[in-house]
Amino acid sequence: MAGAHRETLTSLHDVELATKAATGERKAFGELVRRHGSAVRGLLRRMGAGGAEADDVAQDAFLAAFERIAEFRGEGTFAAWVKRIAARAYLRKLQKERRLQNLPADSELPAGPGHEGEAAGRIDLDEALKTLGAAERLCVSMCYGAGLSHAEAAEALNLPLGTVKSHVKRGLDKLRTRLAPAEGVDPEGRRRNG
Amino acid sequence: MAEVDFERALERMFADAPAFPDSEAFAARIERRLDRGWMVRRAAIGGAGLVGGVIGASQLILSRFVDRIETASTGSAKIITAGWNEVAPAADLLASTPVGSPVVWLAMAMALLALGFVVTRLIDEF
């Protein structure tokens, strides 16, 4: 009986599941968590949270999303909506613990062995993000992972808009260099052939 | 244009979520927390309703609300009582209770209402 119900839920669209969740159906919301939990946990890790911390924040974000599920009207995707909630929740945590003020702009992590020769090999996004400074990583992840505008990121981070734009630009420059072989885009921004 | 291309590519990479081996356990944990929160909320609402009901009923009794209603509509009450006595002589039993039959009827109506809520809730749940 429960299995059949679960099967029914898996066939529903996110918006339909959200509508059901808005009436208090927790199983429908559970299905949404199954679908998008990894995306949220991944984003928080990419923002710089440790594994356990990212999972705690992701849990709280999903619970907050359930409380506010009636606000989700399906204009964007559910994943994007819940990622924004999670990103803001993580920033609030950083602010509360006074970790946001002490974020170094430049990279804390030195390039590991083998990074110099990576121009010829593939390097994934997670590895590339590790080469960014904490602030750059946060700003880039918020804008390109959580879908916040520069202005929204500046407001959430309580930083001047110009500072956020600088962090994003520096972060993008570093990522472009790192990801060039993987994405077929050379460091100057020109598309590679093939 | 190339800048935009790179940004789109970056967005695609961010959207490409890594797979977690414990994703099912993660979802189950959240469902459990939701269920627990729901139970607590239901217990709190039930408790508040019970306390409110007790306070309301005691206030009704203490304020001699029924007496005042009876005084205000003696005629109607007599007609209703007379009519009721004709169809159900057992109503005498209710009239002989210390609080009077209107209070008993009121309590029964409230109990029916509460039962209705419970049945609706159960239908929603299962």
C-alpha cells in the first residue's frame, strides 16, 4: 500500500508534489527531498561547508522549505528555490558564528601537487573551486550555483555590490583557467573547436 | 559572448549534482523530522484545544449563561421542550441533570463537531 503510494509520488511533477506537500502531505515532500537532496548538499559543499555541516544546513533548509512550501508557485524550478533557501541558511550560519567577516579573499588552499600540469587534463568543478579564496568561492557558488543575482548575493553577504562583483570576477578568471580543458573554453574565453 | 558561454557552462556544471550514496537515508531523516514535528504540533493543538474547551465550558457554567439564555427566550424554550417531550420522553432524564439539558445538548454538539474534525483528519492521513 505504502509502496504503491510511493510509486504514485515518483510519477508526479515537482509542482504537483509541492502542491500536495502544501496540504501537509509529508511523503510528497520526502519525494522532493529524494530528487533534489543531492543538489542542495552538493551546492553547500561547493560553497565551502564541510560534509557534516553541509548536511545539517541542507536538512534545516528542507525543513524551512516545507514550512514555506505554499510560497513555491512553480515559477522557477523547485531545485532552484530550495537551493536559494539553503544558500541563505548557510550564510546566516556563517554570520551567526562570525565566520563571514574573517573570510580571506585569496585562496586559503595552496594548489596541490599536480595542479600545475592540469592544463592538459580534466579537472572537475569541485577541485577547481578549491583553488578559489573563501569569499570568491562563496560569491561564485551563490551566483552560479544558487542562482542569486550579484545584488542579492551582496545583500545576503552584507557586502558592497562592487566587492561581490570583484570576488565573482576574480573567481571566474581562476575557474576559467582551471576548467579550460574540461569545458572547451580557453583561458582567454574563446571557444575551442570540437 | 565567450564570457556568457563560460558562465552558461559554469551554471550547467553547478546544476550537475554529485551523487551521494546516502541520499535515501538523508531523505528518510528529513521525513522522520517532519513526522516528529507534525506529531508535536498536533499534540500542542490538541492540548490547547482541550484547555480552551475546559476554560470555555467552565466560563459558560460560571456565568450562568444558560440561565440568561433561558430567561431571554423562555417562550421558545417552552415550545421546544414541550415538542421534544412529546417525541422523546427520555429527554426528562437530561432535564433532570444538575446542569440542565441545554448544556448537555451543547456539549453533545461540540463533541460531534470534534468527532467530525477527527474523522476528517484521519481521512486526510490515510
